[in-house]
Amino acid sequence: MKLKIKYRLLFTMLAATGVVVVSMFLIMQWSVGHGFLAYVNTMEKDRLLRLAHVLEQSYSRNGSWDFLRQEPSTWPEMVAATREGREGGDNDAAQRRMGRRGFPNLSSQGQPPPPRFAFRFEGRVVLLDAGKRPVQGIPGNLDTAQVRKLTSDGEVVGYLALRPRQRLTDTYQLLFVQQQKLTMGLVAIVMLLVSAALSLPLAHRLVEPIKRLAASMHRLASGEYETRVPVGSNDELGQLARDFNTLALSLENNERARRRYLADISHELRTPLSILRGEIEALQDGVRPMGPESMRSLHAEVMHLSRLVEDLYQISMSDIGALNYRKELIDLTELIEDTLEPFAARFSQKNITLRQRLPDEDLTVFADGVRLNQLFSNLLDNSLKYTDQGGELSVRLAREGGRAVAEFADSAPGVKPEELPQLFDRLFRVENSRNRALGGAGLGLAICKNIVEAHEGTIVALPSPKGGVLIRIELPLTGSRT
């Protein structure tokens, strides 16, 4: 069974929270235990100072430590006198009983102390004389003990040592620490429950945009290109939603263009085929006699169909990158002159003035001469078809910085400004030029754009000052001159 992303996110959040809470619980438990133990050791330092003061006064009155050796019961009474408060009734009673029958003194008795006694203050404090020999207390390793000098009249008369407490043994101290750990455990459980209560709606809120994106992606994959996702934030999910909408719009436009492209291609191919079919059927039925005129009509439609198929082939080859370009250093000025020469008579027949402004210098480009000839021929043929009789076409070539700029500006009719960027779209023809007698299928300028881009240049359509269309082409120069 697949686990939904909402529950995976929920479990991840709970696991992360649980690790943090458990870690905090363990750290706090350790901190409370060790912190309280450090607090108790600090309190015992103060007690040690008080005991040292009492011992120094007693030594000054007695002149030696013999009073402690002769009266062992005096030692527990002096230690008990330094207590602050009560550590528990049981401990006080035990201390009073121990004081009456004598404080344990291994130096004199050689007996081990009671098990719990060794952990208390009384069992860890040791009195040493000036020669560091035990006087009272339980002798042992004093490497880690706190040692305080005892002085009388400016002379060191002994040492008071206190071994640090290693763990808590007092009943009330242990009870306090246990209560603190229990409280922290309850707090940890409450934190986990609160985290679980907050994680579920939070996970649902975080996953909801992803679910919408997934559902929209499924519809988009099914062909519903009009699908859009509402953008509700400016984070990564919001950016993903915007990118999805951009992708959906692009797919929708591409699908619309594909359908229009197929419809236009079908129309363009069907028209010459219908004419051919009608002409042939008329010849077969004897409605139209076989002769030069009928053959000329058939030949014209076949050539029109051949040009259309050739244009489609050129476009498809360019799309898949299979259109061959054999580039070399060529003079762009000479190439345009050679291209204009065969069109001069055709422009003259249509009573269109052909003007040219070419530079005296050579403009060298690294290009395929055949493809550039095709480019300029398409532009000249386009102007020849769509320029009214008595009009004018101006061809200009110049150097602008490191680029060669060629401009083809013809006279009326013009094109609406909003339609100029669409002139290079495939099968696009402005409404007033959709005349079968003009011949064009709307592929010439699309081929021109592919050729220019293959030469790392740019081509744009602008309004012509003469009332028609200005086609501006920029190609990079090689920088060499002849």
C-alpha cells in the first residue's frame, strides 16, 4: 500500500519533533541531576569553611588535636554544629545516636563505615594534622578532595579535606530530582501530543498545493491544455504553479498552432489538387479540348503544388537541423547585386521602381551563398507579389558597427502594426493578401527567418516609410576587407 505524501510528511515532522523532545528530555535529566549535585557540592564548600573556622578556634583553646583523639564524640558534635537546616529527621536521629556511641573512626577502630555514611558529608570530611596524618574522619584517596589549611597564630596546624560528592544519597534530594525528572517527562509527552495535533493540519496545508498540481498535471497529460493552477503564494510552490501555467499556455498555443497548421496545409494542398482534378476530368469528358492552353494551366498548378511541397520540405529540414549549410567567406555586396539582376526585368514589367543603395566597400560575411541568395530572392519575390503597380522597392545595404544591415522597404499596401510580428509565422498571410492569384502560401518569410537564424543574424518586420513593409536583416561581419 502506498503511503500518501501527507502522512509521510506528518510522520517526518513527528519523528523530527520526537527526536528533539527526547534529546531535550535526556539532556535536561542529565543537567538536573548533575546541576543539583554541583549545587550540593557548592553548599558543602560553605559548610567546610564553617567547620574549618570551628576547628581553628578549638585548636587555639586546646593547643593540639589531642582533645579529638581522646574524646571521639566531640568530632561528630563539631561536624553537626556546622549543618544548615535539616537533611531529614532520620538522618538527624541517626547522627545523634552515632554521636552518643562515638563517631566511626577507622584510624582508631579499623572498621568500615555504614554503607550510606560514606556518601554523606560526615563520611567524606577528614581532619589531618600538620604532618598530614589522619586525626578524625575516614581516611582514603584525597587526590580529588578540597583541602583547606588550618592555622593558629599564623602557623599551619592541620588540614581539613573534603572528598567531593559523587552522587546524591539524601532522601529529600533524591525525591526532588525524581520529581523534576517526572515533570520533564510529562512536559515531553505534552509537547509530543501538541506537535501531533499541529502537524496533521500543517501537513495537510502543505500538501494541498501539491495535490492540486498533481491533479492539474494529470489533466494536462490527458490533453486538457486549458488547465490552470491558482497561484496562492510567492514561495517555491507558487513559482512551480506559475511555471506550470506557463507550460500549459505554451502547450495550448502549440496545439492551437498545430491544428491551424494542419488545416492550412490541407487547404493549400487541396486547392491545386482540386484544380488539377477538375482540369483533368474536363479533358477526359471532352468538355475542354486538349491544347497548349490547357497544358499551360495544368503546368501552372503543378508548379504551384511543387513550390508548396518544396517550401514545406525546407521548413521541416530546418526544424530537425538537417538543412545543410556550406559556409564560406563571401562578399555580401556582390551577392545582393547578383540577386537583384534577374529581378530587374520582372519589377519593370509590373511598373515597380527598384532602387538600390549598396556600399562601395566589400562586406565580408561567413555564410552559405546559396541560402542567402534564397533569402534575398524570397524577399524580392514577396515584394513583387504584394506591391501595387506603380509602387517602389528600395534595397539598402550598409555597415553598422560589426554587422551588415540589409533593408528591403516597399510601398503600399502595408500591414497593420499588430500583424507585423506574425509575418514570419508559418502559413500566415494578412487578410487583404489572401488572393490565390498572388500565389503565396505563407511559408516564404518563415524560411527566411530560419536562414537568418542559421547565420546567427536577426530579421524583423517594420512599417515602411513608403507605406508598405520594411524587412531589416542584420548579419555578423567577419571583420575582413578586400
